[in-house]
Amino acid sequence: MALKQLEQFEFHQTLESTAGDSLVVFSSNECASCKFWEQLLNEYQGSHPGLNIFRIDTGKDQALAEEFDVFHLPALHLYHNGEYHSEVQCEAKLPSIERAIKQALAAPAQDCP
């Protein structure tokens, strides 16, 4: 299963209309770590079908990367019921991803960068 690709001009509208939890992954085709994370997130999504995972190619959509102050790739941002919730930072392991998402959702939402 491939991550859903989002582009700049559909980004906000798509996320605002997506119910449930959504994880946005800012990555690049040239980034080896990004490819690893994308494979890991595909695996994670297989056991969490209710989680929407979207991919932003920062090589094509630099304006979105700037809007979210993305300086390091990959960068993960969590949305809940169409509203920005927080950035997610964790180790690249399935249990760490699960724990980080649960902790982020248990904390109050933050302002969108």
C-alpha cells in the first residue's frame, strides 16, 4: 500500500475534510531515511487502517515545507478530525510510532506552524 500523495493546492482542503487521525509525512525522493520511514509507515498503516497517512514531496512542494518549518526530513505532523494537532518525533520503530501518536493525541492540540 502506498502513502497517499498530496500536493500544495489540495493539501489544506484534503486534510480539513478528512475525519479521524491523519499523519502527514514530509519527505523527498532523494532521502534514504525518508524511504525507510515510508516503508515503515506503510507497514504501520496495515495494522492501523483507520489512520490516514499522506506524503508531501518537499522537492515539488517547497512552499508547504516552509509553511511547516521543515528543516529535517522526514518530518511527521499529526492531524485529528481535520485540524492540526502536533508534530510527531520518535524512533523509527513500530512501537515507538504507536506510542508517539498516542501521546500526541493525549496532549492538547498545538497551533499550526
